[in-house]
Amino acid sequence: MKGLWLEDRSLSLRDVDLPRRQGEALLRIRLSGVCGTDLELVRGYYPYTGVLGHEFVAEVVEADDPVWAGRRVVGDINAACGECEACLAGRRSHCENRTVLGISDREGVHTEYASLPFANLHLVPDSVSDEAAVFTEPIAAAVEILTQVHVRPTDRVLLIGAGRLGQLVAQVLALTGAHLHVVAKHPNQVAALEMRGITCVPEPNVEPHGWDVVVEATGSPSGLDLARAALRPRGTLVLKSTYHGEVTLDLSSFVVDEITVVGSRCGPFEPALRLLASGQVDPMGLIAARFPLRDAVAAMEAAAQPGVMKVLIEP
């Protein structure tokens, strides 16, 4: 089969082996989505070699349990061992022996077929289209913020970054009733947020030291600097980005102002699917382009352009 292969920061479409892992489901990929992490991997964020991609919707084509056969699914990207201390303590996404779909020791989904443990799979409701379901993983990542931080309706919340993930974070945060503002750079980002009734604020107009919770989703040092300046004393900073390279911080101010810092990545799929099924989160307006798998390298190039939202790949 064909797969979008990353090696030494170079992309190519090449022939790859059909994934065969004992005791796992074989999945036929229906759609996959290009993520900011895919682009960061190309830039050298993590030394991964293999098929890229971890956002997908698929059909189960081979399964030990016939109840799964032919079902439409999405899947958690962290495949855990179930036996280490982290797994036994209920921290499966931090399994000491985990493989991560399209990121670490497990081939990704910008291809024709993939493999995942049955424990990772989640059935897609019939009312949710493939185009919406492919957003389940990043919506789950947005929901994770609310499992880590108690965002009150009375809180002043600032989201910095309105790209692929930031748009979904904004939709999820808006459900809390908090006083939410979003820093967005590009006109299409502002338009997408304002269509949802979400208020945007230009970076120069961000009130310093005035926000209870700040979510940083730009993945840039300048975004992190703005986030720190915006927080009130005893505020909470949520880091929702992966950073390529090093970032310099004045940690003394974090101590003096007693800032809480929360790292946030993968999240729960079932709430994400419920939000999609109910229409409370609607990602459809974020689809910028759709490429066949044979043009996957071009799809990555398109996704890397400033301001481009979600690019989908179809085998």
C-alpha cells in the first residue's frame, strides 16, 4: 500500500507494508487530517521515521471479535501496554512503554490501512459524518483542558492562537460560559470564530495581568511571552502546543506571581464524539482542502501555509 513517509525531515509517498499487529484491529482509513504536530515532526520536533498522521476515521476490516467488523471508528493515538506503573495507576496516555500513532514507534494514518488495539477504538455515531469524525482527536485534546482546569462561567479566559487546534479549543471553552477572548492572526480565523459568536481581540489590545486562565496554542515563543504577560497573579497557564527547539523563560515571575502551569495534550474521545453528535462543536467550516493520498506531499505543503485550516487526505 502507499503511505506518506517521513525520514530525515523529508517527505515522500512510498510503498509500505500492510500493518499486522497480533490482537489488534486492521483499519481501512476513510479520511485522515493533517495536524500541526505532523508539521512539527517534519521540522524536527521529534526524531520520528515512518508513516505520519494520527487524526482519522476508519472502517474495521479485520477483527478477532466479529462485533467490530465493518464498524466505523476513530481511535486514541496512545497504545498502552496495560502493565506498567502508569497504566495500573490509570494514566494510560503516559504508559512507559506506549507507542504513539504516527509519532513514536507506530505507523500513522496518512496511508490506506492502519492498526490499533481494540481498547483504543471508539464507534462513530451514525449522525456524525466522516468529515466531522476526523476531527475527534483534536476535539478530545480541546476537551482535555476542561478535565485539567476548572473553568468557571465567571472566569476571564484568553486563548492565544486560532489555528487548527485553537478553533476547536475556542468552541469547547465557549461552552463553559466564561468571558472568552481569542487572539487570532488571520482574517479567515477571525471570521470562523465570529460566526460562532466568539470574540476576537488584536494582540496589542490584550489587557496585561487581567486574565484568570490563558491557553497558549501558537507553539511560538512570542505566543508564550504574550500568555505570561496576560496572566493575573495566581492565574493558570495552559500549554496546548508542542515546541520545536528551546524556549527561554523568566521563571522568577512564575514564582512571585504563583502561576499554575498545566501541560495539556491528548484527551477523552467519548465526550468529543458527543459534542460532535449534538452539534455543540461543529468543525465543518474549518476544512480548507481535501487531497487524494497520491498527493499527500502536496497536502502537507498546503497545510504548512500561514492561516490554512484543516487539510484532509483521502486514500
